[in-house]
Amino acid sequence: MSEIIPVRTVETYEPAHPKKVKATSSDHLIHTRSFTGVYRTLRVSGAAFLFLAFFGTVWLNWGGRQAVLWDLAESKFHIFGATFWPQDFILLSALLIICAFGLFAITVFAGRVWCGYTCPQSSFTWLFMWCEKVTEGERNQRIKLQAAP
């Protein structure tokens, strides 16, 4: 306990003189490159299907009303023709728990398929990378844009 604790100066933030701080010590930014192939086509097709299912259920009608409707004012939950009341919440919870365990089981056996092809994070990442490619160009064009004044 007789060792002296080393002291170091910590710079403070001054709003008048902002400094750009990077997360890594490297000065290089990552610029992804586009690629094509069978698995890329499968990945894009799977993501397109998931986006269509996610955003398309809003306009899907089932039995004269919205297919998936969480009507909080009347305390009803309509899911593809089945109406759940608050007292039926235990059934809905059981259904969601079964779906969660099914997802876990599928992930154990085919985890890379889930993470690489149908995970929402991967799907949105590929969508944003496509938007970046459309707006800023391919990899070499983005590098030139980054180096430009």
C-alpha cells in the first residue's frame, strides 16, 4: 500500500473549441464494398419479404378490420380474426412464450441463417448500406468524397 497512484491530466471539453474524437485510434474509416451472388440475392429477398410483412400488415384487412389491431381504447386485441380481451392475456402470453422458445430452438440449429438473413438488425443494416450506395455511390466514390474538402 505504499505505492503512489500515478496522476495524469484529463483534458476538459471546451464548447468554443470543439474537437473531433474518433472511437478508434485508426484514422481510416470503413467503406463497405458491394457484392453480388446467390446468397446475396437470398439475403435481399428475405429482407424484402420481412419488410413487406412488417410494413404490409398495417394495410392488410381481415374480417372487415385491420388484420393486426391493438385497440387500446376498447381493450381488445385483434390478431388475424382472433379477438383477445384483457382476461385472455394469459393465452396471448403463452403464445408469445411458445414463439420465443421456437425462435430460441431455431437459433440453436440455424443461428447463422437467422443472424445473416432474417435478423432485423441485419436487414436494416443492408437497407441503409443500399441507401448509402444510392446516394453517395460505390466504395471508391465514397472514399473520394471523404477525402474531398
